[in-house]
Amino acid sequence: MKLEQGHGLPRRHFVKLAGAAGIALASPRVFGAGFGFAKKHNDDAMLDDLSERCFRYFEAAIDPETGICMDLIHGNPADSAKKMDDSRGSTGVTGFALTAMCIGADRKWILREKAKDLVRRTLRSYTNGKVFAQNGWFYHFNDVHTGARWKEVEISTSDCIWLLAGALTCRQFFHEDHEIVELATLLYSRYDFLWMTNGDGKLLSHGWKPEGHLALRYDKYCQLAAMYLLGIGAPFHPLPPDAWYAWERNPNTYASYNYLGTSLLWTYQYPFAWFDFRGRRESRGTKVDWFANCQTATRAHREWCYTDLAKDFPGYTKDIWGITSSSSTTGYKAWGGPPKHSKIDGSVVPCAAGGSLMLTPDICVPAMHAMKDKYGDKAWGKYGLADAFNPGTGWVSTDTLGLDVGMTLLSAENLRSESVWNWFMANPEPQKAMKLAGIDKA
């Protein structure tokens, strides 16, 4: 089936913490090990090609002076002229970009010295005042060239966590670079997690504007795992350990699947790309195995696509499936399920399966093959698979979103080498946080 091109969316101060640097771990090549996944002869080649293409997004999107990464890249020049958002940088995407520099240097897609230079520039921007900070937190979007707040956006708790996770990953991978180690340590030391609870002491606010904190709190399952753990492990102004158990474990059931969370698929991916929950479970309460929970959520989502959604949109199959926040014909959509979020139009979002490669490779690797094989003439490009495409209408997004290619890249790397998990978890703070929260080896 031929697809037609369409349109997509929408102080300097040094604090040194003892023992913060740790030792970087070597990257094993253990594709599939421990996943119960028997790879086929062409799986590694496909994932290597896909991953390098995803990496090239960050190479292109990072401002060479500030190190801030663009939120998205328009494939259609007319969209750039119309929307005038090419200079919109994203704090969250920049966190993925920092992690991408580690992967790229490790796989020799970029010279290590060049990657280190970009990482230094990024960390300088977020610690020397170029990017505005309030109690250690940053605005969701900023100008990639100046670091200034983008329009009237909020300080985003969620996006600041991906930035911190990426910085800590770099602190381990580039451990020989004293400036990177010091700046990443300084960055973490400034996050005031208690301030972000806005008086609650445990539950984090969604963010802050000059008028005050946002009213919504992270009080039930979503992308919050890394927020609370990095808060509990923080060197200053940490959250109390029982903050981990302060939010609601809201149950979900679909078909024969029972798991926690009624959120979008990406929330079962992002925190777990850095924090390694494999073989661990909570020691209190219902003793949740969060890695298994994410696996179940992915399997439930796939079945929901090829059974329920396929009744209206036959383009969803056992191998062509997945929908999560992405571009669409009418702008950015926070869609997915089960249960259904937003109005779904039959679009397929490749990063839904791509982001779960590290969770369920037996269903996600075939999905990536199938999307490339069946729709690759239009949906496979410079930065890998399209952000979204619609098998029924022929629409293909011409935008590339940094969060989406970033999650695909990190997930593929964890499947292929476990590297992101190894680098990030070599930091003392994540280990301390999981211990304090009672997330123990099973």
C-alpha cells in the first residue's frame, strides 16, 4: 500500500558531592539476553539501522552553542515557515539527547570528544544561568539559542526529570571528564523536590508558573516513577521514602490482562528506560513488580489495537499496532489506551512498539519489521520510522518528535546491550532511592 505525504503537528556555583561520580560500566553486547527472546538473523541489522537514524535526529537537533535540543524537526519547510517553532527547545528532549550522546559515542556514530563537547555545553546552559531555573527546575520549552522561556509555558516537573536522568547517565558514561561530572552533580544538587510538592511534603505538583504551582499533582500512576525515585535519592531537599507509596495504584483490566495504571503507553516506558526494575519488586503493600507491570501493559495495548480498534480500523493487526502521544493530522494528540484516550482515527504510532522493545521484544521487534516492510516506502526515512502514519487514509506525519525517536533509541539500546540501564544505575543515587523505597531484588 502506497502512503501519501501529509502534514504533522503540531549561576555558576560548584557543589561537589562525595562519591557522586562512580565508575562507568562497559557496554556488553547482550542482545536478547534475559528477555526470553530468540532473535532472527536480520533483527540486529534492522535495530542498528533504526537506532542510528534515531540518533541522527539528536545530532541534527542539538544547538551547537547551547546544547539545548529542539523539540521537533519539521520535514516540510512550509510547516517551519507557518508555525515558526524551529527554535523551540525542550527540556525533556534535551534529557534524551544527553543519553543519546552516550549511545552514539559508545557505538561510534559520533566522536567521543564531540559528544563530550555537546554534553558540556548542555550542562553549562542549565547550570550557569542561560536557562532560567526556579528552585532548580526549568521551563518545559525554551529558546534553543538563548535558553529563554518559550512563550508562557510552565516549569514542567516531568520534563525536568528526563533532563536529570540524561545528565546522570552522562556523569557515568563520560566519568573521565571532570567538568561533566561536576556539572551533572551540581544540576542534581539544585533540584528542590520538597518545594515542588507545594506544601504537601510527598506528592509532587505537575509544575509551576510565576503565578504559583499548578494545581494538579502526580497522585496516581503515570510517568511518575523516575520523579519520585530521583526525589527520594536527591542529595538536598529530598522527598521522604514513603512518598513512593503516597500515590494511587489505580488498577486496569483489559481482556485477560490485569495491571496498574490507566495511562498512555509511553508512561510505561520513559522512567523504565533509565531505572532498571528487572528482578525487583516492592517490599511493602501489594509488592508490585513494576517491570512485569509494564510488560503486561504493552501486551494489553497490542491486543486492544488488533481486536477492539481493528473493528473500526482494519489497518491495526497483530504486527501493525500501537498508538501513544504523537503528531496527528490536527496537531499533537495524547491518545492511546485501553481505556481509550482522545479520539483515535486509525493512525499507527511506531514509537509505541519502539519504546517497548526493552520490555516485550517478542512482539515489538516483529512490529518494527512489519511497519518498515509494509509501509517503509513512505514511512521510513532519515530519522527512522515516521512519527505516525495512517494505513487507512495514507497520511504520513512529516514531523519528527524528539521524545518519540528518543524513547525508541533508548529502548532499543537496552534490549541490545542493557547500556542505558547500566550507565544510569551505576550512579549511587538511584540505588539509594530504590533501597529507601523498598524496591528490592526479588
